[in-house]
Amino acid sequence: MAGWFFTFEGIDGSGKTTASRSLARTLEQQHEVVWTKEPTDTWLGDAVDRGVAEQCAAATSAFLFMADRVEHTMRIREWLDDGGVVLCDRYMDSTIAYQAVHLDEIETPLAWLRGLHRPFCIMPDLTFLFVLDPDVALRRIDDRALSPFEHNAFLQKVQDNYRRLAREENRFVVLDATLPSETLVDICKEKIEETMAASSRRF
């Protein structure tokens, strides 16, 4: 694939969506950029949202997210084959970090979820992890109806899973999400440009 794939992860309210959208607008000045997200705006993405709203079993939710991701990944491959820079707000790490919290019937849920994703997912060039205290994150989103995922104890476990993933894979860039959005965008842009410059791939 000729393009570049960067993902943005973090608990709800961490600011990753705002930063990734702003970064896309910045990078568009020099590159062909696609900003995308999960769940997608498709019938599969709608199924994911319904599963979350109806509080399906953790395994059911995980497979719904993965079904949406399989189709989404096909589109991402096309964009990358065209040489684009793809910025994705949530990807496989979200399902791994979130669903592992409730998969009590699985002995090693993080490893199980990783194994399920391995055959079809694209490994991002970089993954930006926005880390924020769950109390602060919840205050940021207190003006909207919260999903079953959005409470302190749960989000803390999710963030712990994210941190574990970041320790185990060097593609992660861990960010202090209390920094101003403009600063976070600048940091992401610098890391992306460094990654591009260090590779033999060209646009």
C-alpha cells in the first residue's frame, strides 16, 4: 500500500475526534487526506449503535464492531492503495480496550480480541492515544446522553487496557489529553511528518 494509516484512540471525552478532524484539515494543505471513523455511517455502523444501546452481551458487541470494521477496512485499503493519508477516529484498539472489560468468560480477552483482528485488520503506521482522567472526560461530555460505556469505573478499566496496549506495541504515541487541542494537533502533525520522512514511501 502506498498511503499512510494513522489511528486515534482514547476514552470518550478525551478530545481525539476534535484533534483528528483539525489535523485532517491541516494535512489537506499538502496531501490527499481521508478522515473516517468507527462505527461507520453505514447499516453495519447502525447495527453497532443499536447493539450498544440495547446492551448486548460483550461478545455480541465485539463481533458487531468487527463486522463493521471488516467492511471499513476494505475501503481503507482502497484509499491507501491510492496513496492517501487516512486518519481514522477509532479502529481495532477501541474494540480490544473496551470489550475486554466485560469479556469475563474469556481467560485472556485482550489476546483473544487481538487474535480475531489479526487476519483482516491493517496495522496503523502510528496510533495516537489520548490519555485523560475519566472524571475530566465525563465532565467534558456531561451535556449529552451517556451510553452504557460512559461511567468512571468502566472508563478507567478501558484506559488501563489502552495503556497496556501502548506498552506492548511501539506504534503508539501516548498524549496528555489535558493539553490544548492546538498543541495536540501540532504534536500529531510532527510525529506524522517524522514517520513519513523516515520511510521510502513517496507521494
